[in-house]
Amino acid sequence: MITVSTSDRERTYHHGDLRAALVAAALDLLEAGGEAALSLRAVARACGVSAMAPYRHFAGKEDLLEAVAARGFADLAARLEAADAAAEGGEALAAQGAAYVTFACRHPALFRLMFMRPCRGPVGSEAYRILERRAAALAGPAMGAEDLTLAAWSLVHGLAALILDRRVPLEGEAAEALARRITLAFAARLTAAG
């Protein structure tokens, strides 16, 4: 017969913020083994809780994946906000582009989860609003804010996808530098045309 002490039981079943811990564990599992490595059972095991505990917070795996994607969008928004605050005008757009590509390169499985599967997506998210604000500041006769937002996002998202798919063989600082260069060139052409 195995006995479980009170402290063992409390450590196993009394978690501070179980929902946040489950999402964090899911992020770790996702980065280590991709989406196939994720299950509510695996996440529960990683958190040291019963297999049924995650169901108090998520109806199923899809809800967990949605929460992980939402966490990714929040992290991306924080990085874009910091990049945007560090510069002005076209330089700020270039900083956002570099931050976007760097995020994708550092978190490829999360990036794919966020963008390559059905979910709420970025439009309307804080990350998208940060880009919209910068685009509104740069918009002019050559391109309105809505089109500029979509064009800038398409530019860096396409580059990130090409890098992750190894169609553009760049990593780390080289990928970030390329994103910065092409986004800055894009912004400069808009300013010159305006």
C-alpha cells in the first residue's frame, strides 16, 4: 500500500494558478515536441495534477490550444510595443518587423499554432492594433492606413514563414536584420511616394 502525505497531496492538487500553469506547460511541450506533443493529459502530468484537473479550465484540447495561442499573441504584442516605443516613424515600423520575425524564429511551433490553424487570429488583437497605430502615423496619399497595415503585416509574416520553412536560409540576427532592412525600405518608399 502506498501512502501519500498531506504535503504531497497539497503539492499535487493545490496549485496557485492552475490555468496559467497549464498554459505555461503547454507552451513548453509545444516548443519541445510540436502540437502533436500536446494533450490535456500531458499538460496535467507536467503540472503534477490529476488527468481531470485541466478540464476545470478547458473543455478540451482545442480550448487549451486557443489559450496557448492567446498567450502567444499577448507575448508578441509586448514585443511589438517595446520595439515601436524604441523608435519613430519608419524606423519604428522596421523595429516592429524585426521583432515579429525574431519572435517567429525563436518560437516556431508557437508561431505556427498562432497563425497556421483556425483560431481567432491576429486581426483585432493587441498585436495588430500596435501595427495599425504605426501604420496610421505613416499612411498618406500613396497608401491608406488599412492597406498599409495589411501590407506591412504581409511583408513580415511572409518573411517569417519563408524562414521557418527554410525557403530563406537565415537564422537569428541575420533574419532580424533582413526583416529590419526590408521593412525600413518599404516604409521609406511609402514616405517618398507620399
